Amino acid sequence: MNKILDDIKKFHGHIGPYVIIGYKIGIIANKLLDSDHFSKKVKVWTKKFPPMSCVIDGIQLSSGCTIGKGSIIVKNGEFLKTEFSNNEGKKIQISLKMQIKEDIEQNVKKDNMESYSKKILQMLDSDLFNIKES
């Protein structure tokens, strides 16, 4: 876990809940689609400002989809949702469960941000996300 947190902090600058959530989303996409960084694309619906937009850095770090390669399209949205697709046409949708978003908004403060984020990293994907394959 420490290596993951170190990599995230080095890339993003700090540890927060949304960058961790993005990191976990990218790992799920790699498992369900392909870990090849050139075989998938993602659309991300998120607020276009921090803290929610930090999810984009997490997705880039873990999935290999990047803004520079044009494999991430960011769309403005009030609620975090992603749609990955691969070269074979398989798609997955991953969205953050509403109760997690509400819990972050109500309970995460500057003094507990890193400890809360570490808890998110250890949570089961099924407790954090709605995942739909097609």
C-alpha cells in the first residue's frame, strides 16, 4: 500500500479521496478490459475543479489513459461517472456510489484527508462503485 500511496503522491502532489478513487477506477478498468495502456479510452464525467477533478490524475496514473494521448475525454458532471471502452468494443461503466460522495463531502477535512483516503484505498470496489459491463 505504501508504494501505491508514494506513487500517487509523487504524481498528484498529495493524497486525497478523489485521486485514490480515480486510481481504483483505473485498476478496475485494467482488470476488466486490458492493462495495455494503448488499448482503451475513457470518458470521465466530473466537476472540472478540485477536489472532484482530482479523480482524473488517479485514472491517468493507474489506467494508462492520459489526456496527452487523447485517451481521456473529460465532460462536466455533478456526479462522478466513467465509461471505458477497448479496441474490441467492450465497455464498462464505473460510477461512485452516492453515499460515498456524500460521506466525503460531509466528513473529509484537511486534518483527516490522508487517513480517510487510506481507508478508501482499502475498501472493496463493490462498496465504492456501481460497475456495469457491456
